[in-house]
Amino acid sequence: MKKAYKKGFNLIETYPVKFPETVILVKYDGPVDNFSFSFPDKKVEHIIVNLCPTEPWALPNRVILRNATHDFLDKLEAVRTEYFPDSHCHVVVDHLESNLVNELTQFKTQKDWLSIHTMEAVYPYDAPVLIVKNILGLDIAFGQNTIEDGILILDPQNVTGIFEYYIKETEFNTRLIPISGTGLKDNKILKVKPGTPIKSMLELYVRTDIKYRVFLDGLLNGTEVKDLTQKIDWSTKNIIVIEERDYKTPFPYLNVNELLFTTSLMGELRRCVYCNFCDDICPVNLEPALYWHCYDRGEKHKARTYALEKCIECGLCSFSCPSKLELLQVIRECKSLK
Ligand code: SF4
Ligand code: SF4
């Protein structure tokens, strides 16, 4: 099995997550949020559409494209022509998806406004800092609004949304949200009206024989949902429900049998064992253990002298740490110091 341990990690290959073909509509009669897209006031020179998710719990491409890649690209072309006519579009696709690459390349032959880029689906290569660097060769800062540099990173679902709602002026009120994890009876792809509480989305699918925890937008750097009445919005990407466990598994990435998310959330902390796993895996060449040692010695400000601002908060260091040190949490805490 080929994996990337250096400067990233192939989560999809290690923990493949399967979703069924069918999409289920979630019924909800309460107040919902209408679709809206904040069109940037700055000139857009580049549009990046990422069709190469690097997280196994992300929405699969087939659900977005629905075997109609040309139709999706026609929509992208219409959106570009109508709103961003001076821009160049970059569609990024997994190099292993040869059929999709072929379809895109065929479409591209008549379109000089479009480029197709292939990428390895290694986490977190699709993070804004890395994708902009890899596709355009530009350095942006973590958390920076890419529009300041004339770059619009467009969620594929928003391509459809802008086309349907603003150009065709038809109803567009649902978002596709994949739900997965060991706390569910089955993984599902749900079609949900933003504004729907998470509880209403999950109630039919969570296991009732266990305690579980719910996370929004990724296990490595997403957020835990403490209150299930929280509503999803137009930026929600995915929901993961994991069984609550009272033990941790060292070296989780060596265990390929199940999706074990055991780092930085549950259980005990141990000592740093100077293994350098966190240094090796960091995609932006930082030395996360340094931040831990500064923090542990009570020298949080000192952590900032080691290029802390370059951290893209991917959470891979916490994930790989065999001592389960809360590295991402420590990094965020040190970053937030005034
Ligand atoms: S969270 Fe930051 S320090 Fe840790 S691996 Fe990711 S980029 Fe590197
Ligand atoms: S991975 Fe954990 S134990 Fe290993 S060097 Fe980094 S902080 Fe220390």
C-alpha cells in the first residue's frame, strides 16, 4: 500500500470511506437559509475549482458530477462568462481518476479559459495555501482571503448554486452533505436545506447502542458539535459521527482496519518521545514538537519565533503524534496570543 508519510498523508488510501450511490432528501419544515453567494468586489483573475478532495469523509465527485461532467463544465463556463469574464479557471482533479481527467481534457480542447491540473489526493494538498502554491506558484498566508490576490476558490457545489439561482433563476435550496463514521449505522449522502439542525439530519442514522461525538468539516481540524440543535449552513462540508471511546490507539495510521480517530481528542497525554513523526509529516516544513516544548515550559510566546504563522492548521501533527500530544490545540493557542 502506497502512503505518504512525508509532508502530508494519504488519508483516503489508509481509511477509505464508502458512501452509497443514493442521495437521501432530509425533510425539515422549519425556517431555512436561502442560497446566496458573496460575489467579490475585486477583479477575479483565477478561479480554482477543486475536484480532488483529500479527506475520505468529503463529498465524492460522482455525487457532484452525476455522470454529467460536461454539464458541470457548461455551468462553470456560464458562471465565468456571466460574472468573471476576465478570469482563467483551473480545475483540479485526482491524477488517478483517469476517466474524469479524460473527460475534462476533451472539454478543455476548445476552451482557452480553462486549465486542468492533476494532483495526488494527499491530505492536505487541497488546503488553500498549498493548492494556490501548487497551481499558481503563489505564496499566500494561512487564513488570508485569496480574493486579495485575485484568486477565487470556488466550491463545486457553489458553481451549481450560482448557475441555478442567479443565472437560471430557478430554486436552489439544498446542499449535499456526506455523513459518515463509526457512530452511524451507515454512511449516507444527504440532501439538506441549510438551516436544518444537525439533530434532524442525524436522528435516523446514529447508533443508539453507543455514546458518540459529532464533528463538522473533518476529523483532523474540524470542530466538535456540542449542541446538536446547531444548524448547518451553505458552507458546511461534511459531518462525522464517531463512537466515543475511553482509550487511544498509538500509531493510528498503522492501523488500516477502521477509521480510528484517536488523536488529540480523547484520553491521556504522554511525554514527547522525540520521534520526529510530526516534523516529517508537516506539509509546510515546520517542527511542531518545538511548539509543544515551548508550551510545556510555559514559554508560549517563544513558540511564535519558530515560523508559527506558517502553520496551516491541518492537524496532521496531532494525528501522527504517538504520544497524543494536543499539538494543533497548542498551536492555535500560541497563535492567538497578543
Ligand atoms: S497543524 Fe501546522 S504544524 Fe501541524 S502538521 Fe499541520 S501545518 Fe504542520
Ligand atoms: S510526534 Fe509527538 S512525540 Fe513525536 S516528536 Fe512530535 S510531539 Fe514529540
